Amino acid sequence: MGGGKALIYSGLVNFGSVVILFILTNVLNFSIPLVVYAGFFPVWIVFFVEGLYLGKNKIQLSTRKLIIFTILGLLVSVSETYFNIWYTGRFTGLGIKTGAFIYSFFAILLLFSFNKYYTSNSIVWKFLVYIGKISFGIYLLHMYLLSFIVRPAVVQLNIEDYFLNQMMLVILTTMSCVIIIYFSRKVSLKHVSKYLGF
């Protein structure tokens, strides 16, 4: 299967999964644990396929078009958030939305397009590159760490500011994943890659 077709098919699976989850959780009001529906692989499969595509193909779209599509995806994501608030009467803060995936998909392509002409020896840049290399491992781990360790710990801090609370969740979850993956790879890269995926 060609890389372009694989992206299209995985995107359709992605879209269908998001629609099904929205119907189950918001229309039919099924109570599904976050770790289940947020960790459901078909929901994220387009990013896995995108990673495979980027590993074997050059980005065909110009930087200008990628910027436009990324901004449009962000606008769709914001609009979808307001629709969800209007429809459900609550703000979940979840990124499992079609618009968020469109935004993320093109943002990834945009970031990867920069490596054609941008390199840096800065610690921040090297850290971001490292995050990119272990991103699949972060995907595999983050929901379990967030649900069972990070969120319960942050709740104990009683942070009233919503955005500060969310920032703490993101930073602590990401750093927890990075630490686990880093030391796991130090123990045995071959076995970790084979059995754990990172």
C-alpha cells in the first residue's frame, strides 16, 4: 500500500473512531474510563502511520501550505471545542477531536519540514528531537501515568487555576514518560524496543 493511501485510510479510521466515541460518550452517555477511550489505538492510528510515512518519504507540501492547514486545523479544533461545550454543557479539555487531530497532523508535518534547513546544538532543541524519537513510547505510557500517578498527585496540590493545573499535568506526565523510557533503554535497548515499543 502506498504511503499516501495508507495515510488516507488511517485518517478515515481515525475519524470514524472519534465519531463513534463522541456518540458513545456524549450522545448515548456511556461512562467509559478515560484510560480506555483515550488509549484506544484506532483513535490515534493516523499518527503512527504518519510517523512511518515520514520515515520513508519526503514532505510534498510547501511550508506555506503546511502553515495554512495547521492554522485551519487549529480553528476547527477551537470551533469543535465550543460546539462540545454547547452540546454537552461541560468542558472536558480532551484533545480527542477531529479538529485537534487535523491540527496535530499538519503541525507534525510542519515541524518535520524544518529539519531541511534548521539544526541547532542547543539543549532545548536536542531535547525536543529526543522527545520526537521516543514519542511512540510516550503515547504508550502517558495515559496510565496520567490516570494513576500524575493526576492523583496534582489533585493533592489543590491548584485552583485551571490552566496551571493542566500545565502541571502535561509537564509531569511528559517528564515521567521520558524518565521511564530513558532508563528502560539504558537497561536493554534491544529488549525494550522489541517488547515495549520504545
